[in-house]
Amino acid sequence: MAAEDHSPENAKEKEWLQKEYANVLSYCSRNAMRVSNIIQQESAILPPIVAVWLVEIQENAQQIWVITGDIPYDHITSKCAKNAREALNLESSVDRL
């Protein structure tokens, strides 16, 4: 059994992750999107800067990428981006237009 990391860095990362998890749920709620699942294994988490979450929305079982962190929150459909990297790249290129 592996020892659990109780370092201050790990505690800060865990706290940041919990905050961003709550932020993605809040963001979806504010935008009238009911979350049925957050697919963490497909999400990209880069504490303490940004997180790109793959979120399953109840309506039509649609999947979207939700971007949270130390940037403006936004989302994009998974039809436009097949992974978190593409979602972040596409979102950043749209902001430049």
C-alpha cells in the first residue's frame, strides 16, 4: 500500500481541485446545464492555473468541455474538440478573434 502524500503542496492542490470541482458545477448551474457526470479521467487538471473538465449534461446526454481556473470560465461542445488540449486551444483561439 502506497503512503499518502501529506505535504503542504499536495494539500494545496487538493484544496484547489475541490474548489474547481465546485466551480464547474456552479458554472453549469448558472448556465442552465444539469450535470449528470464529470469524467475526471478525460479531464486535464493543471493546478493552480486551469482545469478542463469533460462534463456530461443531462439534456440529450451531451458532453461539453468546461474550462475553469485562473482564467474566465467557458465551455465548448465535445463535438468541436475531441480532448482537453483541443478544447483549450480552440477556446483560446476564439478569444483572440
